[in-house]
Amino acid sequence: MTCDFMPFLFRRLSVALGDLMHRRSELQRQKRSIRRTIFTSSFRDKILHETVCRLSRDEVLGLLCEPVQISLVPDVEKGEVLIDLRGRGTFQRVQ
């Protein structure tokens, strides 16, 4: 093959496989949207270096635009520390 033909071949291959290569699972997409909703509405304390939740679980479910599995939404409360400098936040615990 010539050097001129190689980019054309890779372009055609990426177009043919493009829908399959970058497809994410629906479950992972829902988890990301839930975490994004929780963290965009959270309070970041710059003195204690914490991220504090401002929403409860019911409010998170109300703010989500698309339907999600209820079991994916974590049981968070208002005022709960999500991320802590010392590693003791809710989203930092190893399960």
C-alpha cells in the first residue's frame, strides 16, 4: 500500500466502527449523570478542604432530567461530607 492510501483506510475503518468503539453502557452514563448532579450543587469549603452535599437523595432524583435506576442514586443527606482532605468522605470510602 502507498502512504497516500493509509489515512484513507484508517478513516474508513473509524467511520465503520465509530459507533461501536466509543459506545458507553447506559448504566455508566446514568452513574456519571448522578455524580455530576450531586457535585455541581455541592459546597466546596476552601478552609477545611471539603466538599459538602447540599441535596438529599429525593432532591437528586427530582433534579435528574432522564429516568434512572433508583438503586444507582447514593443515599446522601444534606450537610454530608462527600470529599475530605483526610480521605474520610462518603465518595472516598472503599466498599
